[in-house]
Amino acid sequence: MHRRAFFKAAGLATIAGAVGTNLTMPSAAADPREAMFPSWVPEIFAPIPDAPEHSPAIVIGSGFGAAVTALRLAEAGIVNTVLERGSRWPNDPWREIFTGDDLPDGRGFWHRTSFTGVTKVPMSFGAFGGVLDVTEFGGIDVWRAAAVGGGSVVFTGAMVAPERRLFDQVFGGIVDYGELERVYYPRVRQMLRLDTMPADIYNSEPFAHSRAWDAQVRAAGYQPIPNDSIFTWDVLRAELAGTSRPSATVARSNLGNSNGAKFDLNQNYLRYAAETGKSQVYPGHQVDSIAQDGNGKFVVTVTKLAPTGQHLATRTLTCDKLFLGAGSVGTSELLVRAQATGALPHLNEHIGDGFGTNGDVVLARGASSVAGQGQGVPSASRVYDESGAALTLENWYIPGIPFETGALASLGMVLDSTRARFGYHPASGGVGLNWPAQAQRAVVDAARAVDHRIAEQAGALAEYGALGYDANAQFTAHPLGGAVLGRATDGYGRVHGHPGLYVMDGAAIPGSTATVNPSLTITALAERNIEAILRG
């Protein structure tokens, strides 16, 4: 066999061996693990308190933008109620609080019974209120959080600022990058204790793939750029020392880290807000609709949910000020539905516009050499390329495989100007969108070309693109847009037409954060915007 063909076959065999030959899990109905959830995680089965009927401010969602909003309102003396549809999950160094995506159960996914991720392995399980909502739209699957702490629970921890010139290209001058750079990026870095991966973690066995990835990009002429990360390195050290159940060192991330390895929002912004005595999070509160009454008060209809999905009650809450932080999809759904039904009749024509995927692409190339066990989750580094479309490739682990496979994964983020619009379906009352196939092909082709060039110049053992392994997931983990700053809102998130209504999350961002992960920019913009709103 020709050497290249041999290594293609060897790479395919490696993947098959890693995921097993039986690619079909037991049926959801036969999954016995569901009965164990109350004993595994009793905290989420505790009685759910009712949110107050009226609050000075309601914050919908509990992710990055929402958590910032809750804290800064509370510090200003404004009592606020945070509504979150998902559960409040605990952390424990020895219990398996969350499931792994190599063999998931219902704790992993928000009320669905099957999932096929980037490994192409179909998984089945019982329906439950798990932490990752995979929403299927035309042409794209959107991964988003359903838990107290929002995306901070289910992301890979990289928090990176974009370059000024690319940021300005995307935002068109509506936000002063210099202000973010001087004030708000540093504030967030301090609040979330961001830093790069320390040498002892980087040189440990679970991060063999990170070192091999960096060696390859250097061989191709790039200098890897260290990523700031939200992970608490001492927790990873505990995993390596055997004083904590392994999590971040064995491919646990997309569905949560049981031992609290991620310094998620439950450990900072949301906790600090609660400690003021003026902010409280109410899990299990799914917001179905928003409106404004004749007296100017906002009306929020909620369904109270058990973790199993059972509807416990439907209630109507009111507030004087309403802050939307349910993420690009959640916030856009509420606004688009309210506009279409007349519940918020003065919203402008830009509601629903500006959705983008941040140019997300999953890639894999063969390793020149990988020795070690485990897949460390935190992303050590990235490279930037503008030989074609501007893009970043970020060192990634392979979700669903808890040990080394000989494949080096990357998350690509391509500067892409394609935007879609959320629309309302009157018959169903649903909100959806269609993502154009040609747009997804363009970002895949751009990222794959760079990854392929690195593989060739580094002498990778297998071409995973030729195997069909890379770029197979038509997904985004970084949905952005739908209520964009300067269009649906003013430059600080105040929604046009309805004073007292604000957008504080990724819905305000015009489809891209300029080739980097959005979390740092979402958080910094929320800091900037709530400061201006309170000042006003």
C-alpha cells in the first residue's frame, strides 16, 4: 500500500478503535441511569422556589452577560430576579455531577434523546433537563447552555480579545475598542482570574496533544499564541495528583466539569451578586414570552420546570426594568415573538437580524507523534492566518474521546460576513432561521486549507480531511446576533421603542467576534453597557 494511503487507513482505524466498533448506544427507553439521577445529584431535585410576582428588575438568563448585569444592578442597590430555565448544578471533587460526552446520559442534554457530535458517533439516552441544548435550525445546529451559569458551564474556557482592526471591521465603530482594551477587558480578566496555561500543566501527560499541536504549527512557520483561560489550574493539579476525580484532564468540558475545574459564573459574578442580598437566581424558570402593559411595566410569562421536564406551574411576573441575557437564540426568540404577536409593538425592523456563527469549524489533522494518555481540555494556544479569509485555529481536544487518538483537533473561527435573520412561524408560534449552505462551505474550506497546509508541512501521519473526519459537524457553539447594537438597540443595549428593555448578551453582537471566542467580548460589553445604563 502507498504510504499516504496506509496512514489514511491507519488514522481511520485509530478513530474506530477509540470510539469502538458498536456505534449505536442502547435505546433511550432502556437507559437505566435515569433512575440514579436523584441519588447522584440530589441538589437539582430539591423543591424549586417561586420567583417574586414583581421585581424592580428581572434578568432573563444567567450566562456571561446576564451574570454581569445581575451583579452590577445589585451593587447599585437595585433588587433583581434572575430567571434561568436550567438547573443549578453543584460541584464535587469525587462525585460525577455531570456526564461525559463519550457515554452521555440525560444530564448532558436539554430534553432530547439522541445526539451525534463531532466524532459522528450517534448516542441515545433518556430525556432530561441536561446542560447542553442542541437546537437544530435549517443548515446549522446551535449548541447553547441550559444551566445556572449559562455558557460558562459548557465552554472550553478560552477567553481571547480580538485584534483591534478586525473588531472595528465587524462592529463598524459602534463600540470603541480602545475603551474595551483600557477598561473592560482588564476588568473581566481580573474578575474571572484569567491566565495562560502554566508550564507544569502544559508538560503533563494529558496535554501531549497540545505540545504536538504547537510543534506542528511551528514546523509550518507559525508561532503559537498562548490563550487566556478560565480554568483553575490547582484543580487540574489535583486531578493529576489523584486528589480529585479526573475531569478536565480526560475530555470533560462540553457537558460540564464535575469538580469545578472551570471558574464558572457560579463561582464569581453570580455568587458575588447573591452575597449582596439583592440578587437571586431562580432555576427551573423557563421564560415563554415577554410583553409590556399599558402602565409601562414589563410582563414575563414563565413555566416552572422540574428537571425531568414536568411542567409544575405557569406564572406571570412583572418588573420595572427587563434585561435580556438568554443568549443569541433565547433573546432573539423572545423579541421576535413579541414583535410578531404585538406584545412589544414598538420594536424596530432590525429585530431578528444579524445572526452569525462566528465562523465556527471543527478540524482534525494527524499527529507527527503523540505519546500519552488522556485529553486535556483547556486550550493552550492558537494561531492566526490571513493568507485567505482571516481566521484563527485554536488547539482543541476531541469531544467524546477521553484518550489520545493520534488526531490533533482544532476549532477554527473564520471572519465571515454572512448573516441570517430569525423569523416567526405563526402556525406553531416558533422562531427559526435558515443558515445558507454556501456560507458554511466557505468557512469550512477556508479553515481546512490552512489546517491542511500545516499538516503537510509538519509531516502529519494521516489526512483526516480525506477521511471525512474533520469539518463534519455543521454546528456553532458561538451563536451571535439577532438584536444587534446600534440597530435593534442603541450603542449600549437599550432596545429601541421600549424604554426599560435591554439586551445584554451575545444577541447584541453582529454575528462575529472577529476570529476569537466570544465569551470575553460578551462579558466586557456587558460591563460597559450596564455601567452606561446605570449612569443614565
